[in-house]
Amino acid sequence: MAIKAAFMVPHPPMIVPAVGKGSEEQVIKTANAYDEVAKRIAEIKPDTIIISSPHAPMYGDYINMSSGKGDRGSLADFRAPEVKFDETYDSELVAKIETLASLNRLDAGTLGRQNTGLDHGTMVPLYFIEKYYKDFKLVRIGLSGLALTKHYELGMLVAKACEELGRNAVYVASGDLSHKLQVYGPYGFAPEGPEYDKRIMDVAGRAAFEEMFDFDETFCEKAAECGHRSFVMMAGALDGKSLKTEVLSHEDVTGVGYGIATFEVTGNDENRHFLKSYMDRHQSKLNKDRENADEYVKLAAESVEYYLKTGRMIDMKDCKTSILPEMKSNRAGAFVSIHEHGRLRGCIGTILPVTDCLAEEIIRNAVSASTEDPRFNPIEPDELPWLEINVDVLSTPEPIKSEAELDPKKYGVIVTNGRRRGLLLPDLDGVDTVERQISISKQKAGIAPDEPVELQRFTVTRHV
């Protein structure tokens, strides 16, 4: 026994008649497709339904699963308190998934908030399912800020747990598509919105799950999607399986994309182990990039690897990297940024030099970026093969009189109010205006939006 089918579904509360009070007719195609999904689940008669929801408790560095005997909820927040749910959790399956996650060093389990009540990302699918079938237990999984690969991996472990416990199960990936499809929608319009919906529905229609890894984080943010990680986790639960795939509907009449697709497992397919193929492809690219990197980046990478393996800062005389003369003679501030699977993993730097030479500045900041960035856990040695590192060498900051002297593509900015200071590097994805550049810099410094600041600008030489 294992996962028999999976379903990609949205979760607009207004699709429930008690909430929509007639407005649900706007998305009648979605409602009809939802009924079809529920009927197919009833035909399978699963022991357990696994639902991943963007509105379950969510953490930046941990994928949380609901634990205990069960949970309750209602659509009272959407003026329909009479629509109630009382669900029983499959605690044995949850425990098995958590054990497998621990064995695989994946940050997932039941350590997060519990007994929070069911969220609407879970209840809307349950509303349709329970019209036709109620004899099941539930597993509810939240999303996280971890890389897409980690969500896919957890999906794989969900499937493995179902197989080992002999569960007859289905997976429901709850998630809306872009929230920026129409100018009249609640979130307005962005060109990335329709592009996201077109791409994800095409991927769903072909069950081309490896392509889900190619959705850039900045692109997804601009599209304002909420379900991508849920869909990726579902894809992981179907890893290595041959599928009969069908797109039942896609609508964007409210300004938010609602897509429904079904994936029936028909057997095994060794050509559909997408995490492995993606990792192999990604590793090949990283190796090529490292070979072509300049000495600044190679020095930063060597510094990180040496520290993680020995616990000591590398001495310049012991470096295998060729340290250029200007790296020994020049002094400058420098930032080292580390990414892993497309997501920031650490970034630490100095505005002005604090060491005797630029090479020493890079060594120290590389180690700090990998171990001391307060936003992230320290990088572990087994992450080394997947790290992407770049180095930004800063010019001496110069004071400016107004925002008119800034350009977010050309200049970085420093904002200062008393002892509070915030910095943002130039040419960052998603930072397209001076206003946004200053706003983020103020947030980093803990400066309120309406507080005055002194401005400085600088340029960087970026090494990749």
C-alpha cells in the first residue's frame, strides 16, 4: 500500500456556499472540478489523507506537522461558523514521517506550534472531500522557508512512511496560484502573475515535476503565489511513479489563480526520480561555476570549507588559492554572500576595512557569513557541495544629499539614524526602486519608515 493519487487544489473560502453566499458562482468551474476530485478520492477510499497547506503553522527553517489526536476548526473567520470540522490525525503515520526526517537530517517534525485549530487551506479541501467521503484520518503538514529541494525530500519521506506502514493514502496539495492576475483583484496586477499560472499549469499538465525547481524565488515572490512549495512536496510524494495526469480546471476571474489537477499513480518509473536528476544537474553546474570563479570567490569558498572542516580560520600562507597582489596590498570593506539551492544561506560584510588587507577581510567575512548570520543556523559541512558564493568589494561610502543621487542598480545605500545603521547592496533581485531600497535598509536597521535618515552611497565590484 502507498500513495494512490495526488491532487493539486486551491483554497478560496468563498467557494464554500455558506461563505460565498452566491459569489461562489464566479468560480463554478473550480467548484465542479473540486467535486470531481472529491469523488475520485471517495472511489479510492483512503485510510489517510495527507494535506499540505500554506496556512498551517509555518517556519523559516522547519517544516511543521500537526500532532496529537486531532484538531477542530470552522470557517467562522469567514462569517460561516456553522461550517465545522473535527478531524482525527493519523498519529502513527506522523510519528513515522518524523522519524524518517530525523534519520535523513531533514528539519521537519512536530516541534512547532500545535493545537492551533485547522486552517482554511486545510478546511476548504476537506469541505469538498467530506461531501463524499469521511472514513479517513488526516495528516496536516505546513510549509517553510527551506529550499524547494527540502520540501520535495519530505514528500518522498511521506510516501516512504505510507509504504512502510501499509497505508492506502492520497495526497492533497492545497495552494492558490498567483494573487496578481487582474488589476481589479485584491492584490493588483504584476506581469509575473499570468506567467506563473501559465507555467505551473503547463508543468502540472505534463507532470514535469523537475521543472518546479526552476521557478526562481524572486519570480515566485513577484507573482505572489502561495502554493508552490505545497505542489513541490506533492511532487516528492510521487517521486519515481508513473502517472495518469489530468488538468481539470484553471480560473483567474477573481484576480487569484485557482488550478486543479489530478495525478493517478499507475506504477513505477525509474526515469521520474526528479530530485536526483535535478541534484546531478545542479551539481554539474556548480562545479563548472567553481572552476570558472575568480580568486576572490575561490578564496571565500576555501575559507568556508577550511573552517567548517577544522573549526579554525585559515591562514593566508596556507591557502591553496592564489592570492592576487591587489588582495594583499588593498584594504576595503567586503561582503560575502552564500546561497544554497537558490536561497540566501548567509551574508556578512564590513562597510569599511577592519583587517590589514582585502584577502584577510574576505577570509573573515566568509567564515562569519557561514556561521554567524543571525537569520540562519550555521552551515553544516554536508552543505558544502551545494553552496554558491559571491564576494562584493565596496568602494568608500560617500554622503549624499537626497534620494535623487541613488540608483538601486548602480549604488548600494547606507541609512543612518543615530547609532542605528542599515545597508543594502546594489543590483539585488526584487529591489527595483530607490524607495524600496531605502525601505529595506531602514527595516534592517530598525528605523521606522517615517524617521529621517542620513544617506550614503557606494559602489561594489562583484565577484562571482
